[in-house]
Amino acid sequence: MSEPDQSLDERLQEYVKAAVPSPPGPPARDPVNRPMIHHWCDAIGDTNPIYVDEELAAQSVHGGLVAPPTMLQAWGMPGLRGRGPSLPEHARAPALVGGNRNRGPVALLHEAGYTSVVATDSEQEYKRYLRPGDVLRMSGGLESISSEKKTALGDGYFVTNKTTYWDQNDEVVAEMRFRILWFKPRRRGGGEESQP
Amino acid sequence: MKTLPPSKNWADVKVGDELPELVIELTPTVIISTAIASRDYQDVHHDRDLAHKKGSKDIFMNILSTNGFVGRYVTDWAGPNAVLRSVKIRLGVPNYPYDQMRFSGKVESKELVDGEGRLELEIRGANQLGDHVKGTVQLVLPTRA
């Protein structure tokens, strides 16, 4: 699809135009569950009782236990052994380190010297709070690529991916935009995978 | 019987109200336990030697945990009946161990839509290197009957 004389910007925009959101993938490895919520609240130091105390959660606007909304991404993470198939590869990668370096727009950026990556923005919208027992699936893909920008880290491109989270009734429960910057490091040692 | 702690009422919140400061001690345990609790096993979040090799001065907090701390900061202030609708954050400098992240926040706007009391907050989490996170949180609070 790319002509050899096209500019990098034009070639990147062709990927954006051709991008089709993936259909929802297979269910997450684990349903939304209380043990993972306990670990999360302990680590974050979050003492909100609606996440951990059945009796108090029943008195809240939720009427029962719910998961912390900002825990959204954790439910779809692949884990230490890469299990948790929730997203097709092209859609899963942005939640991790920025995309597949062997093909697609990220490969183009790599060839052109934009080899360092940093996560810059996360936007989560919650349609409803998740509850223990919910089983999530995810869909998504590439949404946009900026023109080349000058940044404090170096010149680079902002790549935005969108992920939609579905529940066991095929209802959308949340949406997330995740933006990363692929850049040419200005000096040596400039952070390959410096964040997240 | 236990009683749910109180929550802020939308009617009592004013635009310009400031949230009380929250200081998070960024111990290695905090950086690592939050990364693992979010099921993020990237080595730069728990292995200092590998973080060094990748050009980072130390391990650093992952973005999923930053989201978690922003959520906690808001509901610590607003109470258990606050319902978050969106959390939008922009990352700045990394959170390295042995630093502190100091949260501040302010009520940017409020509106009543179909009887629903909505707020928008501006949140900032800074460490000694600068702003780690700046963000906007939309939430709904109970309204007085």
C-alpha cells in the first residue's frame, strides 16, 4: 500500500485510514475478583470500603461490592507468562510497551529512527463500575497518529490507541485512550521503554 | 451495625475548592507492589539492574498505578458515594523510589444535569523532579434531596 516516494507522515496516515477496530477478543483470564481487588487496594493504600467491605458496600450507592474503577487496565493485562489473551496483538500492545516493532506503523517509526517510547496520556471513561464476577473482553486498535512534534525528549510522533471493554452481556463498560510518544532520543541512554 | 463513612454532597462543593494534600511515600515496596497488583511485570518496574541497563536511573512507577493513586486521592476526599465517570491523565517525570508524590487538586467546575450532581476536578501529583501527573477527573456526587 505504500509508495516508495511517500513521506513518512503520509505512510503513517495510511495506517490510520486503514485501521479497523478489532472485534472483542476472548474473555480475560480471570473474572473481576475480590483477591485481585484486595491486592490492589493494599498496594495503592485505598481504604474505600465499597471495594472490600460487603456490609458497608451494601449501604453505598452501588448496593454491593465494586472494583476500583481505575483498576480497569489490570483486568486485561497478560500477566507474567503472557496469558490473558484478551486483546489481539495489535490492540494489546499499546497497553504495554507501544506496539509491535516488526510491522505496522511502529515498524515504520523504528526504521526511521524513532526507537524510544514513552507513555504520555491515559484517558479512561467508565460507563458503570465493575463488580466481582464480571467477565471482560476487549476490542480496539489504532485511532490516530500525530504529525512529527518537537518534544523535550526529542522529535517524535504521538500514537493513540483506543480500547473498548465489554462485559458478559456484550455491553460496553468502559473505554480507554492510551497515547504514547515514539521519539528519537536526544542523547545517549535516552529511555528505551522508559515509561510505562 | 457498621455505618458507611460520609461522602461529600454536591450542594456543599464550590468551584475553586481545594482538595487536601495527599503525600505518597514512594518506597520500592510501593513501586513494586502496585506494578504487580496491576499485573504489570515489565522489569523496569521491579528490577533495578535491568532498569539501569535500559537507561533509567532506577525502577519507576507504572502508569496503571498512577491511575490508581489519582482515583484514591479523589475518593479519599469525596467519600465512598462518589462515582467516577472519567480519569484523564498526562504523565510527566517518572516516580522513582525514595521520593514522595504530593497530590493537590481543585474543583474546576460543577453542574447539575437531570438531577445528577457532576464535578470536574483538576489533579496534580508532583515529586522532587517536577510534575509526575496532571489530570482531570469527572465524578458524580450525591445531591441533597
